[in-house]
Amino acid sequence: MASGSKKLTSADEKKIVASVRAGVPVTVLAKTYGVTRPTIYRAIRSFHEKAEGVNVGTAHVSFTVDWNTLKTFDAVTGRLGLKSRADALRRVCQVPSAFLEPDPDLADALRDVALELSAIGRNVNQLVATKNYEVRRGQKLKLTGPQQQVLSDLLDHIDGVSAQVREMEGKRASETFRRFVAGMKGVGDGTD
């Protein structure tokens, strides 16, 4: 391993960042420049910090994906009518901000579902407590007609709540996809 005592210049930092973006492993760069891997990482960080000072409010992003993922991304970029991969990636970075904020309507709907499930749970607990009490008193475990009806109604109610949740999930997924595509196309943000 290299000693790490070599000082890297700004030109070296620029070349290192370009190499990393091209997919050259940090280990290879460390050997090439005669420094340690942490020194290469510091050079990359230094380059970006200097660039941020020049381009206040912007930052460089670099990552690697497999070829199939890239081809799929390029195909979606083309279908959306975006000019370049860079434009698409900028939009991908901008779009999620709205998705990370809670949806108040969904939160209210989920709170309502939670209250319904809690009520169902209380009813089931009451029914079970009654049956446990009867069994402890030596009685046979048997559901009366009205108890069977309550249990049947509760199971139907659970099915209804489950259908509500599936419907909410479907609506949310459709809305999320619609908003994502609109964001990628620049609808409403002046980037069309």
C-alpha cells in the first residue's frame, strides 16, 4: 500500500473524478497515483467541494449501473421525450421531493382504517374473553347463534377494510406514477 504522503494537485483531482465517472476503480487510481484509497476519496470530495464553491447551489452526482438498467433508463428517457440522459437524471433527482412529503389524504384514510381495525379487534377480544370465561367455568367451547353472527359480521368487515386498503394502494400507486411521469416531463415546472 502506498504511503499516502504524495500531494495531489487540482489537475490530479479533476483527472481522478473523470476516471471514477468512467468506471475506474478507486484501488486502481490509488496505485496509479501512488496514494492510499482514502486519499483518492479525499481528492474526489475536494474536487466536488471546489466545484460547489464555483457552482453555488449545484452538485455533481456520479454512480454506476449495469448495462441493462442503463438501456432501460435510456428507453424510458426516449419515450418521455427528454433530450438527454443528463436531463433525465436531473429530473429524477428533482421529482422525488414531492414523493417524500406525506400525503395528508392518504394519512387520514389510513387513520380511519386503523380505527376500524381497532374496533374490530375490540369486538374479537370481547368475544374471545367471553369464550375463555365460559371454558374456565367448565363449559364447552360453543358459539351461540348471535356470537356466530357477530364473528361472521366481523370477518365480512375485515374483508371490506382489506378491499379499502387495496383500493387506496391502487389509487396511490396510479397517482404516484402519474406525478412521477409529469415531473419527468417537466409539466408545471417550466422545464418543458
